[in-house]
Amino acid sequence: MTCKCEDIKDCFVIEARMALPNQYFVGRIGSKWIIAMRDKKKLTGLKCDKCNITYVPPREHCNKCGATIADNWVDVGTTGEIVNFTIVNYNDKHLPKKAPYILGQIKLDGADTPLTHIVADVDPADVHVGMKVKAVFAEGPVNTLMQLDHFEPV
Ligand SMILES: [Zn+2]
């Protein structure tokens, strides 16, 4: 962007932070996914039978063939394996936990795509790709992805 001030020394930039409260609808599929966690303590996904791919988190269309798979729900395991992870080392009020904590990509048993979530009850120095983990659900209704509170080592 070009400054249109007559003289650049009269142009000012003020550094600020903006709070931006927001909300969004997680959609019919996201809602159904969270309800299964909340009411049945189970994890589900959407499967494309043609491609034999089960998506967790669930998605309306197959990423490979584009077919609508919105009604082809399948149960997946509440256990899985860490396929990637990072250690979050900074605090921000928008983050779900105080640092340091582990954010893992977990491929659940029966799923073909990884779910990114918090991995707890393990020292960050001990977490590794291939580690077997299990889902721990929130006690009461949360009605967000945090209905699945975290994963922990099996
Ligand atoms: Zn497909």
C-alpha cells in the first residue's frame, strides 16, 4: 500500500492488537460427529466405499473422487497411533492449554486420515511417531471438538 501523505515523516503506524470474538456453525456433519462423542463416547468417520477411505475428521465429500459421502458414517476406534506431532511452547489465551503441550496427529484405528488433537499424560521428551494412544472424552457436554478432551498413551 502506498502512503499518500505529503511527507513520509507525517505518516504514522500504530501497533495494536485486536480482539475478535467470533462463532461459527460446525455444520450438520460436524454436529453429528460431536454428538456421537458426547452421547455415545465414540468416534466416527465418513467413508467413501468406492475409494475405501475413511475420513476422520469426517468430510462431506471424498477428497479423492469427489463423491458425496455425507451419510456413510462408520465407527472407528478410540485408539490409534501418532503419525506426527509438535510441542507447543508458547502461551496464548486462544490456545486450549498452557504450554508446553503436545499437539499430535493421530491416525485412529479404522481411519485413513489423521486427526489433530492434544496428547497429554506423557512427557514431551517421550512422545514419538508410532506411539499408541487412546481417546479420553470430556465428562460433561462441551459441544465442540473438545468433547474429545485429549489423547493419552495406551
Ligand atoms: Zn472416493
